[in-house]
Amino acid sequence: AQSVTQLDSHVSVSEGTPVLLRCNYSSSYSPSLFWYVQHPNKGLQLLLKYTSAATLVKGINGFEAEFKKSETSFHLTKPSAHMSDAAEYFCVVSDLSGGYQKVTFGIGTKLQVIP
Amino acid sequence: DTEVTQTPKHLVMGMTNKKSLKCEQHMGHRAMYWYKQKAKKPPELMFVYSYEKLSINESVPSRFSPECPNSSLLNLHLHALQPEDSALYLCASSRLAALRGTGELFFGEGSRLTVL
């Protein structure tokens, strides 16, 4: 069975400072991992994905994430937070289960950016 | 065109009403999904269609009835809902229809449903 743990339900940073959103996963096989962002009353937008290629993945809006198999982690980072980054972030693991793609969401991390 | 379009954006209905949510994608994706999202929670999977056939039903009550008329359209028919069914309903699609891998999901903006 697969699972996703987002270690922080809420993260607050000052504008211009680095962002770190933590995610650990468990999966029986070789999963695909994603980070999605959701702004208030909006759908989910894909930030970046890992699908067994390069372990350091670059996404949109300056975000990147590093897949560390030994630590079963896929933390999301950004060097300098912008006010527009304030949103909910979901770490997602996807794997094949019973012949079908099974997608599991983390509980989400709310990012607050302080001016 | 990389969009998943959902209509209506907002819907208010009474417990005796019948209404439908609609979802459309023109990316040639062969898997489509309905998710339910309550406030401050992650999306919860309801249904998965793969090649226009219902592949997964996550034990959803029968007052929710999905339909996939063709590869581009996905409907969710609503009847006799309860106030606790009020939520954001998200449609998603993916290129790889299950069996072949684990592609990313493309989400619509959602339909905000309020049941009175």
C-alpha cells in the first residue's frame, strides 16, 4: 500500500526567503511523485513531477524538488518566496495497483507568505 | 489545448433536485476522474473512467451517478443529495489510461456545490 506524509500542515515564510515543504512517501514499487498547488477556490495545478528520470526536478514558478530514495522523501523548495506563492500544496504519489493507476494525496501544506 | 473545463462553476440545489455536473477535455486523454474536496482537505477519489468504461467506484453513494458519453466528456448526475455532500467537485484527466503507467492528472477548476 502506498502513502504520503506531508510533515507540516502550515508553513509561514517571509517574502524573499526560502521555502521548504516536506513530503515523505511509501510505495511498494517505483512510484511517480508530483507536487500540485491549489489557490483558493481553484483547481489543482501541476508544479512538477518525478517519473524515474533525474532526481532533481525543476518545475514552474521557480520551484524544484529532489527525489531521495534512501530517505523516501520528495521535498519541495524555492529559493525566494513571492506573495503569489501563498496557496495550498499537495504532494501526490502515483503507482500501479491492481492494474490501475492509484493516486494518493497528502493532506496538504498551507503556505503563508508574509510581506 | 491543455485544459479541463468544468460547468457550472457554482451550483446550489435542494435535496429533492436533480442536477448534473459536466466536464470536458480535448487533450485526447483516455482516463477521466471525479474527485470530491471538502474544505481544508485533499481531494478524495470518487470515480475513474478508463476508455469510457467505469474502472473504479470508491464506494460512492448511488445518489451520485457518473456517465462518460464519449472520450472527451464526463458527467456527474446528482439526485437527492444531502447537505453534507456540499463540496468542491473536481474533474481530472490523464493521458495514460491506467494499465500503461502513472501519468500526471490535469484538473479542472471545479464545481462548487451547495446542497440546501
